Amino acid sequence: MRRLYNWTLAQADHPHAQRVLFLIAVIEASVFPIPPDVLLLLMSMSSPGSAFRLAAITTAGSAIGAAIGYAIGMFLFVTVAQPIIEFYHATETFDNVQQLFIEHGIWVVAVAGFSPIPFKIITIASGAFGMPFIPFILAALASRAARFYLEASLMYWGGEKLRRWVEKHFELLTVLVTVAVIGGFALLWV
């Protein structure tokens, strides 16, 4: 993990790094299991002055990905979404999400967009359950922007001091991030 961390920091200044960040944000919100946060955090840590621009890129990509996930759920549920849900062994989870949508509507999107809950399940479910698109995309955009700009703010104001702290406590942070991601998946299965 430390080598991957060092490699990612070195790649943060690559001319295509921002495009890769955007692309990961797009596919994470619709089908990909790895959140863009790690890359956003590392790129922002490498270049704190670019943190807010990177948050904007990530937010835009995630909003586009949310719209793609919504479209998959609405128009391609049987042919595309159902196999994705089955691939992640999330059929029961998907049924639980449907009940959450019935009870809490748009708040499900807002909470999932900010939390470690896998966002792609929520975006696909929003389309499959026929949630109105405008409230959906506004909630997705607001919650994802809040999440990514909060992370960017931490990197911007933490700067080099935060980078040294992360490098000193890298192994512990790796475990904590892993637990958070697994916890996000576990929340959907409970």
C-alpha cells in the first residue's frame, strides 16, 4: 500500500491525472466499486493549491456518473443493473434500499452521497424506483459536493503538515479507510 501511495503521489502532477480523477468519479457513481476519494485526497495533498479545483472535477464526474446510474436503473434495469446487483451479491440489499426509498425518499440519496455507502447502488435504485430526476440529481450533486469539498478543504488547510502526518500514520489510516469502506457495504446489508 505504501508503494501505491508513493506512486499515486508521483502521478498526481501527471498531465492526465485530472482526467483520470474525473473518469473514476464518473464510473464510481454508476458501476465501479472504488471511490474517487483516495485519488482526490492524494492529489490534493500533493498540490494543496489545486484541492478545490480537484473537488470540482470530482463532483462534476460524480454527478455525471449519478445520472448514468439513474439511467441504467430506469432504462436498463433488467439487462444491465440486475447483473451488476447480482455481481455484488446485493439483491437483498437492493430490496432493503427500495424500502428505504419508500420511507425516506430523497434523503436516502443525500445520505448515501456523503457517506461511505456504495453510491452506485443508490443511483441505480433511484432510476429503477422512478424517483423524479431533478430532485435526485440535486441531492446527488449537493451531497457529493459537500463530501469532496470537505476532503479538499482538509487537504488545502492541512497542506504539508497533514501530508507528513498521513505518511507517519499511513498503516493505521489504511486500516481505518478499509474499515469505513467495508462498513459502508455492511450498512446496506443490515
